[in-house]
Amino acid sequence: MAMAALRREGRRFAPMISPRPITALRSSPLAPSLEDECPIGVRYISTQVVRNRMKSVKNIQKITKAMKMVAASKLRAIQTKAENSRGLWQPFTALLGDLPSANVKKNVVVTISSDKGLCGGINSTSVKISKGFHKLNSGPEKETKYVILGEKAKAQLVRDSKKDIELIITELQKNPLNYTQVSVLADEILKNVEYDALRIVFNKFHSVVSFVPTVSTVLSPEIVEREAESGGKLGDLDSYEVEGGETKGEILQNLAEFQFSCVMFNAVLENACSEQGARMSAMDSSSRNAGDMLDRLTLTYNRTRQASITTELIEIISGASALEG
Amino acid sequence: MTLNLCVLTPNRIVWDSEVKEIILSTNSGQIGVLPNHAPIATAVDIGILRIRLNDQWLTMALMGGFARIGNNEITILVNDAEKGSDIDPQEAQQTLEIDEMHNLACLFVNVK
């Protein structure tokens, strides 16, 4: 009875002697330095505070684990689609060639990014490449414009390149991606933007842990003609007899538009895969970090608890011995 | 000598094997392709592709696209393709009616 009363007394004094460490704890988020920040003379911190922190860290860990699972299942769904669409642009490259080094006057950079965040660094790398391209290709004769797909790139590019942005498209993934949707989009872009070469910047999905930023080039039909005449890779184009329309130019125009929409479709799917994969790995590392933090907090909690019990015991014993002696 | 035929759509590879002959319907009429055809790049209309394998003809419906023929390799890129055997006439009729209402873009487009 007396011991219980004394224990209660001990606990009542505790908040009075240690008001500072509580605030110090709240302002610094790092668990290991909890005890270093207590002012000298105070034995321990309240266990309640540590327990609250542990609860919130555990909740964060649960949430990030769930987000990782969701991203994994979404990835599985899109991955098959992306792989099936990869075969489509290869014939184009075989026929028309892929000329990233084509020297053109009007470049349009189509930057593909995600709408939601928490997906690692993929959006920043895409934006960095787009900006680098812009810098390389802006001069007296050449100019570069942006077409932006996705909120994240919009947020980053609107800040410094506002005047160069032609078109912004967001909420692309509201409905599951399909070719019709993307071809309508490609149509819009082709209608509204003048271009000699379109550079599509996206993250190619190699595996769950590797996403490589890539640039696909689609040339306008006039440039294709020019390059074909000058020989080189596209020289073979002339050996094909072109049928099915009034003029060769018209066919090439249709072909270029079809190529653009196919390449866009593939790029959008690959970027979506990369986004889910990056989100998986980001959430995985954050749940692991939360686990580590939880371990450290548990140790601190136990130490704190044992210290407070020891203090109480000492007080009780010294009180009892004072009574006796 | 056989032709190697590849029919690709954005969603999947529909056909990828060897054939004896094909009949393709383009904007300027139907063309038949036999081995050692001259190189051609052509636009393909919405129509029927007939494939012959060893005296047996298979049909496939194509939704328009492009075809490239050269070196005994035929690559047909179309928006969509369906094998004749996979098409059910009743279902096709219903889908036709539904699709006639589905020709709208379903995106949010923010034009700057």
C-alpha cells in the first residue's frame, strides 16, 4: 500500500522535473539523441511521449507497406500491356530509322511524368533531361517547346520555362490506358504544335529496380524526306514503292502520325510501369526505415521504463531506510 | 520460299509466323502478295486480310494501318485486328451499335 503510494508520488513529480526534455523531444525527430538533449539533473523522459512516437511510426510503416502492395499489383497489370506494345515501334524504326542526332530547327519535347508523387526520383530525371535538351537546342536558329503530360513535370517546368510550354495534359491515368485514348491525345498534339522533330522523354522500364530515362525521336515527314534524300540510314526508304494513296507525301504524313501515336502509347505505358516500380521500391525502403526507427524507439522506451522503475525503487528504499535509521 | 508475316497491334501481336500468300486490302484496292514481291510500303484500309497456309485460307479483320513488304518479310501494323474464327456475329452486331456511341475522347485536356 505504502509502496504503491510512493510510486504514485514518484510519478507525480516526474512531469514537474522534466518539462524541458518533452519539448526537446518533440522538436528533434531523431530517436537516438533523446537522452542527450535532457538538461542535466533529470533522470528520464516520460514514457508516454516515446509510446506516442512508436504508435505513429508503426502506422506509417503499415501505410507504406500497403502502398507497396498496391503498387506491385498495379505494376503487374500494366507490365503485360507495356511488353505487348513494345513490338509495335520496332518496324517503324526499321523502316524510318531512329535518328536522335537529326539536326532540326523546331524541336518539341514531350515530357511524360506521373500525376501522383511518392515515386522516387523518376520525374526529376525526366525533367532534368528535358531541360538539358532544351538548353542544348536553344540557339539563334533552333527552338524547343514543351508538351507536358502529368502533374509532376508540370509543377517543375512551369516554374522556369513557362513561356516555352505549348500544351499540358494531366490525369492521364484516370481511365486505364488504351490505344484509342493515346491516339486522340497524339492527334491533339500534332494539330496544335508545329514541329520538325518530336522528342519523347520517358522512363523505360527494364526491371522492377531499373528504370532508364530514354528519348524517342519521331521526325516530321518533311525531315524524313530530307534525310532520305541525303542517304544514310533512311536511303532505303526510297527503294520501297509506296502505294495506297494519292501521293507519297500523304502516305508518309499518315505514317508519321501513326508512328507518333504508337511510340507515345509505348512511352506512356513504360512510364506508368516505371512509376509503379519506383513507388514500390520507395515505399519498401521507407517501411524498412520505419522498422529501424521502431527498433530504436523500442530500445529507448525500455531503457526509459527501466530507469523510471529503478528511480522509484531507490526512492522507496531510501525512504524506508530513512524511516528505520 | 515462304513469307514471314507479322501482324501487330498496339495491344498485342496477333500473328507472327510463316504463310504462303496473303491478300491485303489497301486504299487503292486489294493486292495479293506472293514470295519475292517487290518492296512496298502501303496504307491498309479497314478490311479483310486473307492468309493462305498450305491451301487453307484464314481471314482476319483489320482496322486500318500500314503494311511494309520487303525481302519476304511482311509487317502489318494496324490499330486493331481480329481473327475470323474469334468473331461471333451476334456479339459483333451488338458491339457495332455500342461502338457507334463510343467515339468520344475521354480525357481531361488542359490546353494552355
